[in-house]
Amino acid sequence: MSDLSQARRAIRPLLDERDAGDAMATYYAFHHSDARTAIFTYPEDAPRADGFVTVSRTGIDLFRPLLTMRLPRKEGSPHLDLEAGVALLKRAVTPPGPIIIHTRFGYLPLLRAVFNITSERLLRLFRMTPNHFEPIINVFVIESTGPDGQPRFIIRNPPGDPDGELLASATTNWQSPRFAEIAVYTHPQHRRQGYGRSVVSALASKLLEQGKTPLYIASGENTPSIELAQSISFADTLVRNTLLEAEPQGKIT
């Protein structure tokens, strides 16, 4: 593993901080806690990398690290360098154990060859279009603070009762200087009642006031979540990623 600051310099040309499609990989590479971040580059310790894997400890899962990456391509070619990619992944996932991977959908064939995948989801990335956004006013939405100190918008029943049943909540999974990814929860018995839309709208308004562009991720088959995003001016970026739960195969070769 390279020195973290050296690795960040080496991979910077591989990511565009202005691109929503790079936003999550950029956050974990450059803005996540140094103490919970390791970056493995290819070639190792080169001043400019052709690929990288970031291994992050997150609040999403305390026991399984999250991997984000840009895998190396063959010189002068759009195709992945399979040998280099496998070598890079082998260095990053040591010691072996359960992991979570969030990365480009196009990497799946290589990842399937390297890992035993126990869960696989196609993800669609949506980006807020501020010019079309009209905030939803719902007097039952209350602003609070999540365990990570980030803003959280909730609806409870009875309204305003801190011990009341949680009907819906919206918070951020992560925030970089430019982007923030919104996470939403709606109680299963209270869906399709506008609660999720209301809390997401409130959080999106807050993020826009802070100069950040809200992002929203939905599983490809989750039609209600996709409809929620589109109903409050999130536009499909056409970026397709994959979220995997996996373990290295007995031996990575």
C-alpha cells in the first residue's frame, strides 16, 4: 500500500470531481477519514497510477470494508487489463474476508472471476436538476441531526414526538465538497403516502442551500424508489453501477 497522500496524488487524474458518475469513488478516495481509508495503486508506488482500489471502513457496515475502484486498462485500449486488475485486487483484499464492492457495472465479469459473490444489485444514479426542483412543504417534517452529525429530516407519528413511530427519514450516506448522496427510509406500512418524498425534498433543499448537488441511488428494479426520485426533479444520469457482497475465492490467481 502506498502512502495515502502519495496515492491520492497518483490517482487524481483518474477521477473528475465535477462528474456525478465519479462522485462516490472521489469521496472515498479523497474525502473519507484518513484513519479509515487505504488506497492501493497500480503500478504500486508509481507517481501516476493506471488504476486503484480504495478500501474504506464505513458506518454502512462495521465489519465489512467497502471497496471502490478504477481498474487499469490496456495501454491505448478501452479494454481492461485483466492481469493488472487481478493483481491490484489481490493486493487490496488482504487478508481475505467478506467485503462490499460499489463500482462500475462494466467491471462485473472481472469481479465475478475473482470473488465469490453472494449478493448483486444493479444501481441507477440520479442527479438533482435544481432548475426544475420545487420543494415540498410538509409541516410534519422535522429537521434533526443524525449520529454522524449530518442533517436528518424525519416524520414521526404523533408529529414532533421524539419517541413517536418513525414514518420516514432522509439523511446522507456521504458528502463531498460538490455532491451528497441521499438515503431515504419509509416505514413499510406507510409507503405511497408522500412521506418519503417530503423528507427527501427537505434534505435536497438543505443541500442545495449549502452549494452541493444531491445524488440519489436506486436499485434498477425498485420502481417506487425511482418514481420518488423522478417526482422531485432527480434526473437519470444513465450511470449504471453495481453493489456486491462478496468474498475472495479460495485463491486469487
